[in-house]
Amino acid sequence: MHNANEFIKKLSPWRQLAIIVGVVFVTEMVIMTVLSHVSITNELMTDLIDATLISLVLAGFNVLYLIRPLKLVVKSLQESETKFRLVIDNTAEGIMLTDNKLKITFVNPAFTEITGYKPPDVLGRTPSILSSGQQTADFYREMWQSITNSGHWRGDIWNRRKDGEVYVQRLTISTIYNEIGDPTNFIGMLSDVTIEKRATLAMAHQAAHDPLTKLPNRMLLLDRLESAIQKSRREESQIAVLFIDLDGFKAVNDTHGHLAGDCLLVEVTRRLSECVRRSDTVARIGGDEFVIMLLDSNAPHDPETVSRRILQSLVQPISLDNDVNAFVGASIGIALLRGEQDTPDSLIAAADTAMYKAKKSGKGRYHFAESPIQPPCPPPLSSFPESGQ
């Protein structure tokens, strides 16, 4: 009996109620069956009926005893649902729920505020409605691989609002599983971090670019050179590094001032950029020192051709803000990727050394690292007219 009582206590209230009602019903049926087969006195009949009524009354009290906590449970669930709804409706993060087929089944008000899409716009559709087209197939493949392996993914993604504006969305995706471990739903938590992302990108750009010319600085140049060297070795292609030092820049700075010098550097930047392809890199690494990285430097776009083009471009007069024409030239050192021992720093150093050899040989020249001096092209700086004439 003790074990039976313990078992009943462990049952849910509804199951306890079912047991009590069942016992009462069975008891009453047994009594009625016995009465139909046994001769009893009226007094005994009265006692049995009274006992049955007492059982029914007691059962009623048990029912009331069980129903009351059930009402409390229902009330508690309703209060929890209300609180949960208040949280969902008032959170600043957008919430999106999908089924296991990625069909959207629920979005909260913050989702609408962030994306511009109201529930009727997205329910039954997939999250691809938000796509901006800026992420690659590899990006999504890696994202879903993470979700499949760990059940989660978090990252920043460029998406598009309903009005067409592209923005940065910080997205967290979590998988909901059933009792046997199969995914039943996916929940996405999203927020708009466009301002934060743009500020981060701006800071990163400032850290990697020259503030005057907006060209890559030495740090970014080294990074690109490292990547280019690795690619060159895989594809057996060639890389050339041109180290360019302006001839006559100091005279312009001393005569016309630093603002005129800055104006000249900006114009030199424009001319250098016009002498190379978009895939090449023009960087400023010092006051009047520039480095160009040429990818796949084979004819007709070989380093010698580019060097001649640069020298011819820079001998043209440069108009300063004060209506004065300045004349400068350049000395160029050229280093080619030779072997496994080459590094970004060693290539720049080799081109730098070659540039000094070109400058000592008369300026207005280019020189290959560890190669004989090349003939001047165009005329050396000494034949240029003085600045301001």
C-alpha cells in the first residue's frame, strides 16, 4: 500500500483525478452488482447507499483539491506567457523564427524596425529575402557548416532592407532540437551595427593608408606583398617591386613651402596610379618615396616598360596651387621575385638599394637589383628647368 501511495503521488494531478473517479465508478458498479444477486434487508441497503454517497462526496472534495492547483498552474503559465511576450515585443534585437525548412514562422516588432519587413511580408518565406548579394557562396557554406556542426553561428553580414538600403547586420543563429536530437527550428537574433562597422572600417583604413595621398602605407604594402608572393609561388608567376624616389622634391618644398610640397605629392600619386593597372599597388612609404608592386609582371606590362612610363610622366611640369610650375623627376630601383628566400622586406630593401644606384648614376633612371645600370630615360634631372620657370 505504501508503494502504491508513493506511485500515485508521483503522478500528475490529472492522472490522480482519473484514478479517483475510476475507483469510485468501479466501487459503485461492484455494489450494484452484489445487490442484484444478494438478498439484503432495507437497513443494509440504506447503509450501503450511505457509504456510496459518502464516497462520492469524498471524491468530490478530492476533485476540488486537485482542480485548485491546476488553476494555479494555468494562471502561472498565462503570467509567464505575458511576461515572455512583453520581452519579445520590447527587445531591441530583431527575432526571427523558422521551421526546419527555413520558412519564417515568426518575427518580432524589432525585426520590422530593423529590416522594414512586416510579418505578412516574410511569413512563409526564407531569410534569403534579406540578402544583399554581397556575401559569396563560400560564406554561406561555411556559415551552415558551423550551424550543422555546433548548432550555432555568429557574425556580421551585409543584408538589404525592404527599401533597398544595404546595412550591416550582426546575426546569431541557434538551432532548436526535438527529443531525439533532430532540428525542428532555427532562431535568429539580429541587430543593426552599420554605424559601428563603418567606424571600424574607417579606423582600419586610416591605420593602413597615408593620410595625404590616401595610398596604402608600408604596413598594408607588406601585407599585400606577402599574399602576392604566396600566390606567385603557387601559380609560378612573377612579381616586381619598384622603389621610386623623387628627384628635386626637396627644392620644391624649401622654395614654395610644405603646402606646395603636399600638392605636388598628390599630383605625383595621380600620375603613378595612371601608369599601372588597378590590380597593381601604389604605396607611399616615406616623404617622397613610393613603392609599386606589379603583379604578373610579364611583357607588355613588364617593370621596365612601367618604369619608362613613370619617368616620362613625372618630367611633365606640375602646377602648384600658387600658379607655379614645379619640375621633378624620379630614380627607380627594380627588384624581381627570385627564390624561396625572398620576403616582402627583402624585396623592398633590394629595390631600395637599386634605386640609390640609379640616383648616384645621374638620376632620372631606373636600375634592376644586381644588374648593370640602365640608360637614362628621360634626360637626367640636371637638364630640367628650375622650379617656378
